[in-house]
Amino acid sequence: MIEKELISLTPEASRQIRAIIDEKGLPPFYGLRVGLKGAACGASYLLGFDTENKDEDDHFEVEGIPVFVNRRHLMYLIGVTIDFEEGGEGFVFRK
């Protein structure tokens, strides 16, 4: 378990994530999976829910929400803030 948070959530992102968890009735062992798809220069962020912490993951809590991140992605996610924007944007990642 990582002691310091690498990823932060804005209050609105945290509210939206909790709303999704409640709406879908996800059990408490579900966590937020944050990652990357593609190469570092052309990578896009991934966000979803997962039921387990895999061997290659680091995990920590942000705002009381379990977060799972593949160790290979950690260096690219340091300092990322996840926000939520109304009007079609949805979740956005800010570095």
C-alpha cells in the first residue's frame, strides 16, 4: 500500500464516483482503477471500477475510495487530479 496519494480527486469527481457506486450498487470491495492505454507520448487515461488488487498493482485510498494502479503506470500518474465536468465532458484528468 502506498502511503502518499499520487492521484487526487476534486470534490465533484468524488461525488460523482460515489454516486456511480451507489447507483450501481457496487459492493465495498470494489475500487477505482486508474491507468493508461497506449505509449507514454500518445497515452490516454483509463478510469473504471475493479474488484481486485492485482499482484502488479499498488493500491491506496483517495477520499475513502480504494484506488488500484498498475505499477508500470505510476510514474505517469504522479500529480494527476481527476475532475468531473458537467455538459458532456464527464471525468477529466489534469496534470
